[in-house]
Amino acid sequence: MQHGVLWQAAPDRFLLDVPGVARYLVEDGCRVTMEPAPSVEHDELLRFAHTMPLAALLYQRGMFAFHAAAVVPPVEMILQNSSPFVAAPLTRR
């Protein structure tokens, strides 16, 4: 078994304990059980479910998951200002 501050993992099992939100148990790549904190909002419960528990579920299914922030264009693109990424002010929808 492996463990960190908020998580524990064993083969085909992953437990994430987010204080004040929920405990998430991912099992066998097919089931996520959520134990919500008494006063947690539904949106907050789902927001955390879409992070590490989802990545653990995909990993258990043999899929590769990574955070989009891990994708960086080559340094040459950034230095030459030829990046396909455009900086624009964010607007609310």
C-alpha cells in the first residue's frame, strides 16, 4: 500500500479524503463511492470527484491521464512568438 497526506492506494483501490468535502473510494476501475461531508454543496462534491478520483479510475482501466497544465509548447515556439495559444481577457458566460 502507498499513501500520502490525503490519499491511500493499493492495487485496484484508491481512497482520497478531502476534509470538509468527502471521502472518495475508487475500486477496480468500475466504481467510485462518495461519502460526502454533512454540509458539502453538490457542486463542490462533484468538483473534487472530477480530479484525482477520475484520474485513479482511468488509471485502473489502463488509461493514461494527465492534467492539461502539463502540456507546454516547445520553448522555440514561445520565444519566437509563434505559439498557437492566444492571450485574451476571460469573459464570464
